[in-house]
Amino acid sequence: MKTYGRTTIVAPYTEQELLDLYNKKDFTQLDKIITDIIQSASAIHDKNRSETQYLKDYLYGKQDIDLKIKHTREEINNKTTENWVWAFADFKKTYLLGKPIQYVELDGSSANQISTLNKYVKYDGKKAKDMQIYEDMLICGRGFRYIGKNNNFKDGKAPFESINCNPEDTEVVYSNRLGNEQLFAYIETPMQYTKSVTDDRGELVEQKVDYSIFTVYLRNGVLTYSDKGGSLLREGEPDQLLWGEHVIVEYFLNKKRISMVEIGKDLFDDINYLESLDKDDMEQFVNAILVFTNATVSEEDLADIKKLGAVSINSTEQKKASIDLLQGRLNANDTQTYYNRLLMALHQILGVPMAGENGSVTFGDTGQAKLTGQGFTDAGIRAEGDTTMFGVCDLKSLEVVLAICKDNSKSDIKDLNISQIDVRFQRDMSENLLVKTQALINLFQADVPREYAVPTVNLFSDPNAVVKEMSTLFGEQISQQGGNKEGNSNISQINKVQEQNNEITRVSQNDLQQK
């Protein structure tokens, strides 16, 4: 099955048009617009759902190799899944989100409230939920998150709760006007009921009937529709939302909503096919066919041959009898070379590090050469793109979180705004540690102010907090030229440590050369 990303649903309306109808309580017109959009988009939604389920199954090992057909010796038809999709997705999740996302202050005036916010998201289990929704983005091309009020809010808990929605059941509808603003989101919930019908013999029997409930989330209200009666009609009264934000947010990594699986699928399939053929080849070699030349063997004789492991045949001068094994093997070197090509292409295309041949570390002796050669540098660069897109979507969710917190008088978040917060991904930044620390020392010695020097070396996930802590330790203000007296004293201490490290490195290298 070939797929090329999920299709986004758009409609020829603006959000303000829908909000005006809702505020005016003109639900007759509003219901008509919403039901028309959902019904006209049903083919798109069904396609997205089937593709999403297919891609999820692919992650868990149900892959196209299961459809492999063999036209000769059909009884030997191995179907091996070498699940590199799982390995790649697991690495990317851990590499980007192995440590929880932190919210940090931008203006220095809201530290206490941001600290409270971080406590809330920790209680909400955001780290695990972020990894789960990132997996949906990698595998299905998109993910969805619902943020609602926590009705059991108490001291130490969060006033909100977030839930990752099933991507196969959820859609976000956007305007086709400039900017493509979000109109609404909806979740389709498959349902079933039983009714009594008369069969061909005139007897009453129970029949199960499938239908769906569509829960529609506007910015200011929730409406529920059902097609239980055949037509899509609203059920019950609308529920008011007081926060003025879209409570369902779509997470995606690219405009096409294309997933990592789809980008590398041909290569994933080729690896599975190659491994399966290799296994077929070994099995066919072990179960090679016997070829009898100038000899006739009955089925009974052949059964005895298989049982006894030996055979006696007659031969004449005119017709020499012989028995051979019909054998043929794939060239192991050629297949391994092709396998390595496929695997290396996948690592390079998808930005996942790869060890050297046979798992050994190659491509140079220095730390930077190893990181570059094995792909960690490229993986870090590629991860920056994912952090940008994930961070943009996460800020939209954060707008809902802040609105719910402000609405609760006990939340300790009163006036915190989205413009005061930055999203920080705590990826491991310790590679080239000595190079980065030396660069930081050089910047300090060049009188570069700390607020510029610390972010430049990309050593800390929250450089603002580091600068603030340094100011507390070494003085509140930095001169226009850079370090102050206390700061320069600190630099001197760092230089001494650096010289000691260099001396240790030189001694170690001399010892290695002598050996």
C-alpha cells in the first residue's frame, strides 16, 4: 500500500462566521454548515483513517512482506520482518523527548508562575504524553491533543488534563482563506446498537446496526451529532466553553502530514524482502532437490532414500548413472553489500545515527569525527527542525492550559502570557564538551557579555537560567565589555582546569604512543 501523507480538511468559511452564529444562537444555520462539512469530508476522513491504521500496524510489525508470493517451490516462502521502523521511531522519541520539555521565562518577571506551570505539566504526565504524540507524528504524520478542565483539581494537582486523541478518529477543519485558521475539530466515535427486524421467514431477530457520534469542538462550545437515524443530526444542547481557545490541537512535522514510515517505506520493504529471500535461499540449500541421471527411482525408493540417507543405483558402460544435488546460493557478499546500501540510505534520509561496519566505531579518531561519521551531528541538526514544529504546536496547547489555569482562582497562575514563555527541549548537549567550554572561555576573555556568550555555545537547554545564576554568583551587572572582576577570577579558575585537562590528554596520548 502506497500512501503520501494525510489530507487536510478545509472549508469555505471563516472562524468568525461560525462564532457569530454560535453567539447569536442561530443553531439551525450553524448545524447545517457543520453537518455539510463533515458529510462532504467523509471520504477524506475515511481515507485518513484507513491509512493511519495501516501505518500503525506497520510500526508494530504487520508489514507488506506478509504479502510476499513465491512462484517456484512455494512451500519455501519465508516472510521475515526486520522492524527498523520501530528502531528508528524509538531512537527519535528518546533522542528528542527522553528528557521532559521545560517551559522557561523570557522576560525575567514570571519565574514563580512558570515554576508552577512546570509542576502542573509534570503532574499531568506530559513527558510520556509528548513521547506518545511524537510517535503519532512520526508514524501517522500527525497527532492530536485535547486539553480540558480537571474537575478533581486539588492542592498538588493540575487544574487541567491533557489527553492524546486517536489520530484515526480525529480531524481538524481549517478555513481555506488566507492563514488557514482553525474552524473546529471533531472526533468520530464508532457506536453500535441492536434492533429487532423481521427475517425472510417472518420471525423477529436481533440485528446490530453501526453508527457514529461526532463530537465537534468550536472555540466557544461543544456540539454533538449522530447519524443513528440515517441523517447527521445534532443531539442535545451545546456545551459552553469559557476559555476562548481551541481545546483540540493538531501536532504535525510538515505541511503534507507525511510520516517517517512513508518517506522510507520502499527501503524498509526492500530490507524485509532481502532478508526473506536470504532465508529462503538457506532453506532451499538445506532442502536441495536430488537429480537422478540415467536412473529411475520410484516414490517408495525415494522414501527409503530420505529415511536411510543412502541409495544404490545401477549403472552401465553406455549409460552412467549419477545422483546430484540441485543447489544454488545467493552471493553472500553481494547481498550484504546491497543490504548495507539500503540501511545506510535509510539512516541518511531519516537522520538517524549509524555505527560503523559490524557495529564498530569508525570514520576518524577524534570525538567530532566520530559524531559526524556516525550521523549524530546530522541527527542533531535534523532534530532542530522537529523541535521547531513540535514547539509551535505545543505553544497552541499551552494557550489552552494557561486559559484554564487563569479561570481557576486556586491555580497560582494569574497573569502569565504565552509571550513570556519559551519551550525548551532538553536534548543531550554534552557532545564536544571541551570544545564548547573552551569556546565559552574565549568569549568571556573577549569581553562578550554573558547573555550573548552562553547561548552561542549551545551547551545549556536554558541559557537564560544559566546567565541569571551566573549573575547571582558573580555580580548582578556585567560591564559593557563583558566579564567583571569576579567573573574574570572565575575564568582564571576555569583556565587552570582546562590546562590540567590538556595535560592529562597529552600524558594519555604519550602513553598510547609508547605502547
